[in-house]
Amino acid sequence: MATVPTQLSQGRVVIVQADTEFGTVEFLKAVRKQSWRAVVGMRCNRKMQDGRHLKQLYRHANRGQQVYLAGDTQPLTVSWFWLKRAEGKRELRFVVSTHPYSGIYLVRLGRKRSCIEGFFKTSKHRFGLHRFGQTTKLGVYRWLIKSANCLSIGALD
């Protein structure tokens, strides 16, 4: 994020969508420092300042509620949704934002992020990128094509 030219983000609202692995307090602080907005998937066992886990909000709170994660002083807006998995199973997913979006809009962004993530995982294995990565010229070329496809899919929504 530090290498993004300021001309690209100047005068625009930048929304950084990230996977669960980026749900750290340090990442959220770095996004806030850039004055960007983060929409990040979050583990259900993530602790809040009051000692509860995010999963406990599912039945006892409203989507779009402001919460404080353990170790963070800034509020986050939280929402959740059920993601359809293979064989008719569903998985409860949590998504947080550094900007006070409505719960429904946050669900929409979270589902969109999950679709892009699913496309990356599927295409990675279909094109053999899980074997090559970016260590060869062909691997870098495949990664660029995959990234361009995901960018175009994201622009369609």
C-alpha cells in the first residue's frame, strides 16, 4: 500500500477489500493512515475489547453495529452473511469496515469479495498457478492474466 502513487488515489474514495489473513490491527491502522476505507473478512473467533467473540454477535446484535476489536482504539462496522458452499452447506462469514457503512451494504461488499476470492482459488488451480507462482516468466504471465480477469469481473458489478 505504501507504493501506491498518490495521484491514483487523490480525489477518490479508495476501498481496500482484503481477505481474513489481512484482518490484523496493524493492517487496519495502515489503511486508516492512508485515509482509505477497508473492508476485510474477519475470523468468527476474533475477540472484541469486551472479551466476546464476533460469532456471539450473530444472534444477539444487528448488522452494521460498531464494535471495537481487542488491541484497536478505532471502531469498526461489522456485518455477517451466510456463504453457500459445496453440497448445500453454508458457512457464516464476518466482514468489518473502517467506514460506517450500513449492514446490508457491508454484506454486499463481503459477498463480492468472497466471489473474487473463490474465482482466484479456482483459477489458480485450473491454470496451474499453485505450482508455479511468480517464480517463472510463464507464472508471472499467468498471474497477470488472472489479475486482469478478476479486475474485469469486479468492474462488472
